[in-house]
Amino acid sequence: MLSATIQAGVLLPETFLHTRFFVILATVVALNTVIYAALSLVHIFPKLFKPNWIRGHRNRRVTRSIFPDGPK
């Protein structure tokens, strides 16, 4: 009887599949799969850059050069 059950692909009894531990484990695996899929999709798309009209942390409003009329 046991070998017939294993050959059918049933490794765990049905009562174990309804335990709290197995439900929590299945939930964690499902969330992990969703997060992994979302991160994979994010890596497929090209990187988005800020538009040029938004000042970055490297741009200054006032030139600090010794040549004040030079390019900004």
C-alpha cells in the first residue's frame, strides 16, 4: 500500500496539508515567488533617469568659478 501511494505522487497525508505550519509555509513561498517575479520584471525595463529640468545634487544655482562669466 505504501509503495502504491508513493508511486501515485502523494508523499504527505492530507491532514498535514491542512496544518497551520503548512499553510504558513505555503503563504511564505507564495509571497517569495511574487516578490521574485516583481524584481525580475523591474530588472527587465531600462533605468529611468531624472529629466534635465530637475536640478541634481551636483548642480549649483550660482557659479563658484574664478571665472564668473564662464559656462555654468
